Amino acid sequence: MSAKTKGTLPQPAGTRPRQLGVPFRRPLRGLAVAALVVAGAAHIPVIPDHLLEAPYIGILFILLAAGSFVLAGVLFFHDVVAAYVLTAVVMALALVAYVISRTLGLPLIGDDVGNWLEPLAVVSVIAELVACAAAIALSRRSPNQPGTRTSTATGICQGE
């Protein structure tokens, strides 16, 4: 066994080694991942204050941050349409909650009404808008487009 092949398994002719995850063949996928990470990270600093002021909001922020990070991980490693749809739904719900909190107000945090330009909120809203738009665009792609996958079974059947 030569040093060049030491520790590697022989590959059938004409095949390439499997990669971890699916390559980013479309830039919007990387944009969605980055926006999800930013959206999740933007909520972390405000969690402690909201857990004291309005515990249900603090818990929702924890869930949103965790969900954003999980979705970012799924999209980083897998090109799955269901993850794009879920990303669009979660980010759209976060945006709706933000608008309601700034217009009608939410119980226990009525002081946020009209406070549209809070710095972390602006970062979060921009990241949520970007993630939502990218996820919608990615979920609408053609199923025959190279590098797309609707399920693991489809990828296996197609030899990916």
C-alpha cells in the first residue's frame, strides 16, 4: 500500500467520493444560511430582559433563535425544499410578530409600540426578510434543476 492510498477505500471507476452535505450550487442557499444565523444571533442579547419583562416573549425568542440555527444547519448540509418552506414560514411569522408588536402592541411589552428603529430589531428584521425571500425563491425552483433534491430518497434514486 502506497503512502498516497494509505487509509482510503478504493473507489469504483468513474465515481467521486461522497461529500458532506450538498454543494452550494446556488448563491441564494448560502445567503439564506447566513441570514438565518444573523436572525438567530440578533435575538440572543434580548432574551434575558424579555424573560423578566414578558416571559412568553423571551421563550418565543429562544425558540426563534434555536429554530433559526437548526434551519441554518439543515440548509447548510442539505438542499431540501421542505426546509426552505419552513424557513419562509418561520421568518414570515417573526416579521408579522414584529409588526404587531410595533403597531398594536403585545401583552406586557406595550412600550415597544412605535419603536421601529431599535438597532437589534432592525438587524433582525433585515435578516428575516432576506432569509424569507431567499427561501421563497429557492423553494420555487424547478425539480429538474441540477443539484436540487426534494427528498433523501430522490437523491439516492438519482445516484447522488
